[in-house]
Amino acid sequence: MKKFLFDCGANNGCSVRKFATETLEDFEDYEVHCFEPGAVGESEEMSNTVEKYQNVSLYKKAVSDVNSEITFYDHESYSGASTTWVPKAEDKRRPGPCGSDVKGDVTKKTVECIDLSQFINEKVGDTSDTFVILKLDIEGEEYRVIPKMLENNTFEKIDKIYLEWHPEWNNTPRSSEQLVEKIKEQNPNIVIDATWNALGY
């Protein structure tokens, strides 16, 4: 069996470290693909993590529903506020930028993005002899990524998904609950864990 882990919103490598040291006893058996377009992806913690775990590949790209370029709002003080999702980036209801309580400057830059649905389908292929984990913490962009994955039947390939919803910035017709319902319709056996948090690892 071939095992895959897709870590979207990899931050400084904290999710990889949590998976490797706490969550997955067989972590080294996984082919791990990490996505992080922010400056935090250039951190020493991330470099050390990629160097330590030889099964990890880092892509300094955002995930979305197309292969193109996208605007990334990089929060200098709090990487958890950095986002490609405009409703979050433009939220001024809190003292800090990007809908956060943490003050700081935001660098607005253009980054490459990949169609996550296409990427997973190509990497996993058509074989059923796989085990696939997806971690999705992408600060609102899930409301664009998940519908495309549903459209492409990508959830048929996913065995477990760890995700963090950001409903405060959902400006789409579908709620988180509706998307979960559609995911389970496509794959009744999928395990959905919406409690993931790796900060501090």
C-alpha cells in the first residue's frame, strides 16, 4: 500500500513535526507533500524539518482551484493570519490585519498556486491500494478548494482529512456543514477531523 500525506498550510513545518512525533507511528512510510507560500516557509524550523525527514517535499506555493498565480497576504507577525482569501485579508473588524487580533504589517505579493484537486489526483493515481491523508488549514481558501475537489471526485481518494474551517470569512453560497455533507456523499468512509491544531510543535 502506498501512503500519501498532503499538508496544505504547512506553516513552519509544525504539522509535519506533529504528524511525525505524535499522530502517525508510520510517518516515514508516507510520501509527504507540503505547501506553504508565506515567508514562514523560509524559516529555519521549516528548513530543519525538510532536512530531517527525507520523505517530505516542500512546495513554496499556495493551493487553490487553478494552476495560476494568486495574491498572498503575508502577515509579518502572525503567520496564521496570512491568507489568499480576500474576505479574510480585507477584514478590518479586529485590531490587526487579515481579521486577526495581532498587529503587524502585511506584505501583499503574487505567488504561484496549484490546483490541489488535480495535484492529488495525479499523485495518487487510479489505484485503490493507497491510504491518503489531507490536512487543510488554508485560511478561507478551503471554500474554493473543496468545491473543486468535489467536482473532480477527489474525495473518493481521501481516507482522512484534518481541516480547520474559517466560516467567519465564508462569502460563498455553501456553508461548512453543506460541504461536509457533500464530502460524505462522495466518500461515506472518509474520516473528518475538524479539530487539528499543530501550533507549537
